[in-house]
Amino acid sequence: MASDAPRNRGEWFRETEVERRIRLWDEMDAAEKDAAGNWHWELWGRPEQLPPPVDWRVWLICAGRGFGKTRAGAEWVRHIARTDGSARIALVGASLAEARAVMVEGESGLLAASPGACRPEFEPSLRRLQWDNGAQAFLYSAAEPESLRGPQHSHAWCDEIAKWDNASGRAMAAWDNLQLGLRLGERPRVVATTTPRAVPLMRRLMAPGTGEEEGGGDVVITRGRTLDNAENLPAAFLAAMQQQFGGTTLARQELDGELLTEVEGALWSRALLESCRDRLPREPLARVVVGVDPPAGARGDECGIVVAAVTRAGGAVVLADCSLARAGPERWARAVAATAQHWQADRVVAEANQGGRMVESVLRAADCQMPIHLVHATRGKTARAEPVAALYEAGKVRHAGLFARLEDQLCGLMAGGSYEGPGRSPDRADALVWALTELMLGRRGRPRVREL
């Protein structure tokens, strides 16, 4: 039966006095140094990337992007396969393509983590990895939960479980079918690696009482941040992550590995927004509009600028959030014009409460060529948002990406009229509401088919 020896050997190495470690290193020849530096994970993996030294059935590594979750999962599987020739390991990804591209062939995947003599044979047609000692691993898609009904395994590595398809309960069904098949060997175990998101499976695994690393339990949780692995990450990546998420609530999720809790009474929830996450639509777009919520003053609130479209099939998709902070009229008007031109928008929908016809004049002066529809708010922001939130609940709106600041504001709009999100006003959310109201709830112009 496989043990958790890597942590013990690594602890012995780290606890050995520095002089002795240097002496041991100096006594190695070039080949030994190369092997130690590249393949002995127990020596170089960070303690939080090594199996917990307590009893556990599920080890959940819940950490920010770039933490080293994939490498930790691959190294654990490699250790199991190397020490247990009877191991039958399930490799479960959000899809078969992701399981192969990330877990097997990725830069931190199983093949990259395995030295030449211990490298498994990958048989793509059979979705199987075979080690010389008889250990095997099999690829599965969480989007096909029935494929996990029947096969038996001794171990499993599940990657990015928060990304698994939650439609019709598929993510939960895949997890449950996997658990029911973990009946080989004396000590079946699962490693799950993920950046947290507020989806049902994550909430189940992280519920109070499931266990923490200190004392062990059915589920042992290791938490971590992107910055924990800063010395192994490109400075450009860290800068990009800070630029995209810095200052947002979602930074706590995407970078700090924190599961964001829902605000009771909010019109939007994190789970709802995750369920509508998608890529750019492949189907033709019928209409594209740019929603604009102008700031009250030159140095006041943000100017909300959100691009949305309706597809030929009738669904809506949010394409971009191009909002600006601390922008004067000339600057935000130029940004609206450039955004409309870039997305080939059919119309700009702008709230006129703050500036009346001045809003249209500013946009025309910035060379905004497409039709401009000025709208006047006769109800509060939350009241206007409620029917749009209902469209999300009905599955009629998708997000073509992750819009951190916009989604923070949506999750702060409360049923009943208050706003409890970041900033003084939900300007980005208001721009989204104007755009989707125009596309899905207002009078629609004659649609025309366009290609992305």
C-alpha cells in the first residue's frame, strides 16, 4: 500500500542542518544533482504541496491561480503509481480535452513530472496511462458522470472541480459516482485541486465539520495563495493578475483561494454567475449594444461601459466590461465610441438622467457614429435590475469571460433597493442593465445576422 513517505523524506532533508545539506549536495555527481533537482519532489515541493501528515480520505487543495496545484496533484499520482503496482487511478477533469491537456500532457502534468525511466506510457485511444510496474490511470470527463458509474479505482485525482459542469447536477453526479467506485485497496483516497468558486460541490466539501489539515478528517483542506509560489512565477503573470483582479472581491477567490460567501438577499449570487460562465458564442450575433452609465461629474463615480449582444437563437451574452474610473466627459465619450466601433455595435444605450441631451452631444463630439438611445431612469437601480436578474435565473444570459469588478457590483445589488457592493454606486452593473434591457426586455429593432 502506498504511503505518504515523500513528506517524511522532505521533512528530514529540511530539518538537516545547512552544513550537512551542502556537504551532501557537494558529494553528488552531475547526474545525481540533475535528478535531485528535477525529480525528487519531496525535497523541493513546498510543505503545503505535499500530502498532509494526518489521516484523510479527500485532500482538497483550494488555492489561487499559479499556486502549484496541478504539480502537487501530478506528483501525488506519480508517487502512488511508483509505490503501488496495483493502483488504479481515476484522472477526472472538467472535460476529456482538459484532462489530457492539463493533467497528462501539461507543463505541470504527469508526463512532464515523470523522469525518463519512470515515465508512463500514454495511450490516448484508450484514455489510459500505464506504468512498468502495472499501475494504471484512466481519464474521465466530469461532464459525463455515467462514465464513472461502474469502474473501480483505488485512488483519484480530480482537477478544477469548481469548473465542473453544474448543469442538471452533473458535477455532483460525477463526484458521487466516483466515490461509489473507490473500493479497491485498503485506503482509497482522492486529491481534488481547484481554485474555489461558490458551486454546490465546493460548498459540500468545505462545509463546517468536514475536516481541516490540523486534525485530519474525512476532508482535509489545504489553502494557499498565488503569491505563495511567487518565486516560480513570471513577474509579468503576477502583474497581469494584479491588474485584472487587484482591488476586487474576486481577487480573494482567484488569487487568495478564498471561497466567497453569498450576500443574503442579493439579486445575483456567485453561484448563479458561475453557472452562466461561457466563452465567446460560436453562433452568429443578431444585435450588439453598448450600455453606458455616465458619471455624475468629471471626477466622480465610474463611467459604466458594458458590451452585450443577443444571438440569433435569442439568448444574450455579455461580451466586455470597458468601464472607466475618474474620467472626464471627453475621455469617457471617446472610450464609448472606440468600444462601439471595436465591437461593431448597432446602438449605444446611455442613461441621460445626469446630463440630458448633453450625453448625446458629448458622444457625437467623440465621433460616435451609430444610433444613440437615451434612456431615463424612472425607478431605482435595483428595481431596474430585478427583471434582468430574472433573465439570468432563467438561463437566458451568458458571460463570455470573467468580469471581476462588474460581478462584484452585481452581487451587491439587494432585493428591496439597497446596494452593498464596492464603491458608492453600481455604475458597471447599471450599464449592463441598460444594455440587456434594450436587447431582451425593450422593443427590438429588426435583427440582422453578423459574424464575430
